[in-house]
Amino acid sequence: MNDKNKKFGQQIKELRHQRGFSVRQTALQAQMSNSYLSQIENGLVNIPKPITLEKLAKGLRVPVGEIFQMAGLQSQQSEFKAYDSHPLVSIPVLGEIACGTPIIAQENIEDYLPTPKAGLPMGTNFYLKCRGESMAPTIPNGAFVLIHQQFQVENGDIAAILLNENETTLKRVQYQDDQVILMPDNPSPEFQPIIINRHNPGQIIGKAIQVQFKL
């Protein structure tokens, strides 16, 4: 194991711990795989190229120059644009949603999650906490799913659907003739499709666009 790679990896790991981020959260924010980030932290790969170092800075929400300095690069910090860790917005986490009540109503809000503003679609966005294993492994139990409010989605999209006036479910949407089939991602026979039609009505309330979860 190269001592330089090992030292860099230890610094990245310590910085991640200081920021309170998990490996998975950091990798998601840096747009790299969990396994590659783990290899970096354990010194099992060479110090990444500058473009990957920039991704690491984004994932750790630190100035790019700080990561370059850890990597032993001599370039001036001023040459690199610092990652701005401040543009976050608080997105509500919703509990039960009842028909006839506005989605973002005080009685529906359980908590708020800070979320990077960049890339958020315009309009109403909210989180739902996934309960159960029907969408695993795509969406594990306990994950927070970011939903963009819209009442139509494309075939194959994962959507939040309101059933039985106050029951919200997350399922993959498939259209067939005059009915909508809500498909689980979990292949276990325990989880069966739900069919929406005039006899069993339901309402699409938003499209799933992002997932957050802890290790």
C-alpha cells in the first residue's frame, strides 16, 4: 500500500467524519460509487485525477483547493472554484396526506430535510419516508424519497400515489388500456401489483426524483 495514497485516504475519511456524512451520502453527492470512495479512503487506489478531486470536494462540501492540497498538488487554490456549501433549502417531510387537503399543509408536515437547491425542479417538492420493502432494492425501507408534485408521470416512472383518501404509496407506474398498474420493484411474491381503475381509484401526486438514506 502506497504511503501517500494511504495518508490521502485517511485525510478524506477524517474530513467526511467531521462533516457527519456517511460513505453512501458522500458518494451520492460526489457522483461516484460507494466502493470507489471506500477504496480511496483505504488507500487502495492512487490519488484521483483533478476532475475526480473536484467531485470529492463537492461530495464533502469543502473548497476544491483544500482537497488539492491534501492530494499534494502545487496548483494555486485561487485557480479552483470553491464549492459553495450554503445553497441549501429546507424541504418538508410529509406524513399522511388526505384528499381535499393541500399537500404542503401544516398538518401534513413531520420534519424538514436540508437539500441542495441546485437541480431542484421548479414548483412544489416534498419528501416521503419509505415504509416497507416493496420498492427494495431501489428504495430501501426508511429512505427519504424526494417527490416533485405533478399529477402525470411517464410509463415506468416511480411515483407517489394517494389511495383510500389518506394512504400514500410509492410504486412504479405502468399504463395498460384504461387502468394504471402500480408495480413493486421487489420481486418477492409477497408484494403484488395494485391496479387503479374506476372501481379502485387513486391519484398520482408526484414523481420520485431522488432518494436519501443512511447506512
